[in-house]
Amino acid sequence: MTQIVITDAIRTPLGKRNGWLREQHPVKLGAHVVKALIERSALDGCSIDHVIFGCVSQVSEQTFNIARNVVLEADLPIDVPATAVDFQCGSSQQAVHLAAAMVSSGQADIVIAGGVESMTRVPMGASLGNGGSSPFTDNIMEAYNMIPQGIASDEIAAKWGITRQAMDELGYESHRRAWKATADGVMKNEIAPIQGVDDQGQLFTVDRDQGIRPSTTLEKMAQLDPVFTPAGVTTAGNSSQISDGAAAVLVMTAEQAEDLGLRPRARIIETAAVGSDPHLMLTGPIAATWKVLARAELRLEDIDVFEVNEAFASVPRIWERETGADLERVNIHGGAIALGHPLGGSGARLMTSLINALETTGARYGLQTMCCGGGMATATIIERIEG
């Protein structure tokens, strides 16, 4: 059986909305990580067969096949084709899945999969246009009563009995872990520094994530008002941050890696995607976890490290409740609440962080899962390859 491996994975630091990366065109963010992958691997750009990039708001600077524009900006040969993917928040994780499928089927030898989102320059909802037209038909609304994700967060928290304290504790822990990993230099293994601008507009090299709040406390978080529903438990402190950033992953067969003299960092064991309740929308990671484990013929207990996207603290909390997983092994270097959630780039960011976490701990198996807009989820299991 063909072994599909990841030889490298890298991301930009994540900037806050209107923050350090506000002047970086999203295509430049994407090209930055593609260039970093190629340079670190000493690859000839002619060897790349395809680039697949996830992006959610494919409008304005992120339209006209942003994946192709990333290829051109990265100075890859013009004969390298590219595909843009919209799987909502799981877009770049699905890009990795598609890359693995192309390589496994023999359609390509080497694929770069990744994603990008500049939520500063192309805000959420920008793709709806000035008229604010809904993408949901009357039939869809009548059948599923589509609601904003933040309201869905409050609804699932109520359904599973997740308290405000439990939400805030997860958010606080996300910041604590992210700051510790940054201070300990762990994040350097996954970040490609990039030029940014400070609050005064001065250029500087950004080499860490902007959104981490090392001084936050549970007391401060408890003072925040609910954002989406008056009696809800979802606040700005226990929700993912609106962010700018990109990430990319280099996918090929183990044989190809050996021929090129590249050391694989991880093997892709299995992938899965599911549909879930479009109204609640955020519950998909539960089913996706069970599905990918079954496909891999592994048990939850076999997984050493998890990356469960912190779209809202309610998502890992209900996932924990349903799977019985130990949150001490989840998002060990912090999650999207602290680091940020640049929508289309987050799937590849989580994969980059998962590989780094496996290498940092010396663990074997890692599982990544994300909830996606419209009621879907993605899941991937990888195995660290010892160097």
C-alpha cells in the first residue's frame, strides 16, 4: 500500500484583525508559506505537480482562484496548476485530504496543500455582497433554520450543559498553553517569520502570534458579556479570534521523499469528512472523530495528541463530553482562542501544530478535527515518523 507522507509543514504567525499583518495581501501570505516550504526542502519548483489552497471568503483580494495567484506570487513555474477549496473552516484540512488522494491515486507526485485568510482585508460576510443576499433558499431555512455560528455555540452549550465557567476555563487554558509554548521557543518550529507593521505603522519582523494574552485571568474573562444571546455563555474571551494568516503542507509518497532525500515528518493514516446538523452546525467533530478512527482501525486510546479547533470553547467541551477524551492531550500548545482562526488557513495551521506537538512530545499518533459552517466536519489521523 502506498504510504502518503508529509515532509514539512509551516505557517505564518497569526495576526489579529487590523493588527500586525494588516498590510499583507492574502496572496502574499499564502505565497510566503509556499516559498518557505520549497526553500526548507531545497525543492525545485518544477517538481510541484499541484497546489491546493483553502479559502472561505473567496471575494475581492481572495477571489479569481487564490491558489493560482499564490503559485504566481511564489514564483513557481507557470505550468504548476492550482485549485482553490471552500469547505468553510475545514477548507485547508480538506485541501490536505485532496492532496493525499491525488498522490495516492497517482494523479500527482508532489502536492502543496494549504490555506489562507486575511480577515482584516476581506472581512467575514464579504462574499455576500453589498446587498447582503442570503445563500440559503426558503426551503433550506424552513427545513434547517440556519443560524449564526455564535448562536449555535450557545445552543450546543445549553444542550450539553456546558457552563460559562467551563467555557472560560478552556479559553484561559488556551492562552496559558500558547504563551508557555511561545516563551519556551516551541512555536519557532512551525512559524515562518514575516514582515508586519506595528501600531505606529513601522515595519518589523513578526515571529510570534499576536493574539495570545499572557496576562488574562479567569476573573477578567468572567467580566465579559455574552456576545450572541443575552443569556448565553459564549463571549469574546472563549471564542476564536478573527485573524490573518496562512499555512502550507508538503505531501508526497514515502518513495518520492526517499528519492528526493527528504525526511518525512508524518504519515497520513486516514482522513474523513462528515455532514452534521446544519442548524447546530458545530457538532460534526464528534462524528468525524469516530468515523476516522473506524477507518484507521484505531481506538481513541491509541491517539496521543489531538488538535480540536477552538471555534468556540463549546466545541471541544461537547467533543470531550461525547468522546471521553482527556483535554490534557488536546491543543497542548494552545488553540484558536489564543492563537487565532484565519478560517481558510486554519486546517493547515492545525496540521502544522499537530506535527510539531507530536515531535515535541515524542508521541506516535495525532488526530485533528474541525467543525465547519453549514454542518460539516473534517478529521485526519497522522503518525509521527522518527528521524
